[in-house]
Amino acid sequence: MPAFILYPAIDLRQGRVVRLRTGDPAQQIIYSTEPAGIAQKWLACGATWLHVVNLDAALDEDDSANQAALAEILQAAAQAGVKVQMGGGLRSLDAIQSALDRGVERVVLGTAAALQPELVNQALQQFGAGRIAAGLDARRGWISVRGWVKDTPLQAVDLAADLAKMGMRTLIFTDIARDGAGLGGNLSATTGLARASGLEVIASGGFTHLDELLAARQAGLAGVILGKALYSGQLDLKACLEAVKEGD
């Protein structure tokens, strides 16, 4: 069973920390204009990883403000000895190399995982499975890409199987319909995907209660990404980390 990790999410848009309900840019909540301060908050709670998303890059928009915010987050994480996982708009080897060179521990390929299999294969060969993860974002089991605004005819379970054959080790599965909606996570679909693919799967999208986190851990998932539940105060990160640790 892989180590179970809780990943507090920091979603960046125009240099601010936001959440998008079900991935819709029109349903945006701004939680902070100080991304580095948010990072420090999660680090103080005991987080061992941060999950950062460059939403502007994912949406093919100017992400210069996010790059500045990312630099501050990476500096804070490095000083604390904490690792950063990052996704959003990483669609070339140069972009992946740049992120890793800046101090990102593991990059998440979303659109590329679905539409650029050769890039994924090259990235795995060049950087290793420990530095590359696939982000599968789905509505009713069907993959969406480019910041969740474009649907595809790809099913998550089939894509996961293809990625496993390439040598992918880590997969992040997001149920878009639940992301930021506070409806609870789709544990059934996530664990089913983990069993079918044999990959280490991190759950994302809608996880709201401590019982869900403990159930995800018990089910053998590799972790859960937490977003709105932390920012709204529904979950206390320090308490969640302690509860999960007590279960080890």
C-alpha cells in the first residue's frame, strides 16, 4: 500500500488563490491575494506536499502573475523541506524541464496525458516516473482537457490503462462535477480506477469530511487533494493530518 498523503491545493489565477466550482471560470471564488501566505499556512499545519495548479496556463491565458506567485511558493516550500506537485498548461518537454528546474518535485500532465501520448512517453523516459504524474479529469467517466473546457471521447479507465503500459506510476483523478461543489468525493469511481489500472491514484474533487479521507486511506489510495473544504473551514488541515497519521 502506498504512503497516504494529504495535498492542500493552491489554485492560482492572475496571481491570486482561487477555487472554481466544477472547473467553471465564471464560478470563481477568490480566497487570497497572497499565495505565499497561503502556502505558509499549510506548511505550518504540517503539510508534507503542496498541490499547485496554474489555472491561467491551463486555460491558455497569460500566466505571468502566476509564475511570480509560484516562485514565492517554491521558496517557502524549499525552506520548510516540503515538496511541490504542480500542474496546469505543461504541454511540452521544455515546460516540464523548466518546472522541475525551478524546484517542482513532480509535474502533473493533464491535457498532455490525454492528447499527447508521445510527449508523456518521452517525459517518463527523460525524467522518470517519480517526477511525472498524470491528471485525469472526468465528467461521468469521460475525460475533459484544457482547463476542463473541452470534452473528449476518451474514457478515464481506458486512458489510465494506456498510461500504466507506458510506465506511469502516479495518477490524479478528479471528478469534475464534484470539484469545489462540497458534494463529497467520488470514492467509488476513484478506487475502481485504481484497481483497474494498478496505479497509485490520488483522489481529487469534493472531499469534504474526515471520514472520507480515512475511507480513502483504508481503500489503498495514495492520497487526497483538498481544496474548498480547507478554504471554507469545513476541514482543518492540521487535525486531518493528525487523524491520518494516527491510522498508520
